[in-house]
Amino acid sequence: MKFVRQERADAADLVRCWAQAEPARTLINLQRIPVLVMQAEASYHATYDQCTVAYLRQARVSVRFVRLADVGIKGNGHMLMLEKNNLDIAAVADRWLRETVEKRD
């Protein structure tokens, strides 16, 4: 496989992403599995989660990217299940799961 790097990051506080050189390979084993990526503001992943999402989309994986701050859940770190507002975070995942499962049934 060959990879290419973004010329510049999507924003000043984000890293430059790597992608597959075209034509990109498909991740066929993940194509039928919906994926949710939730990003917390203070997670060490916050600077590059968008790269993971872009890579999966390029490989034709169905992925939903939720920045918790965009849905009003602010200030969390990487270990979401340990946060004081973990039930709010779980509700976001539960809502996505219900919507996704209902579409598939």
C-alpha cells in the first residue's frame, strides 16, 4: 500500500492526515459494520480522530463522527466511561445505536 499526507491540516490545532494513495483499497470486512467515532475535547485523540474517520470513509466504511462538544458535552478526556457525565455520553452512543439498528432491521 502507498500513502499520501495532507498538504496542510484541516485546522491549526489538528495534525495532517495520512490517506491511501488512489485507488484506495476497500476494507471489505468492515463494510457491513456501522462504526461510531466519538471525540471528546480533552482527549489526546482530539488532534487526529478526524484522520481516522477520513481513512475509514476512503476505505468505504460507514462511519459516523460525533464531536461531543458539538452536542453539548464539553471538557471530557479520553476515558469516557470514567467521566462524571458518562450517562450523557452513553446516551449519545445509545441514540446512534438505536438509529443505526432500526435502519438495518
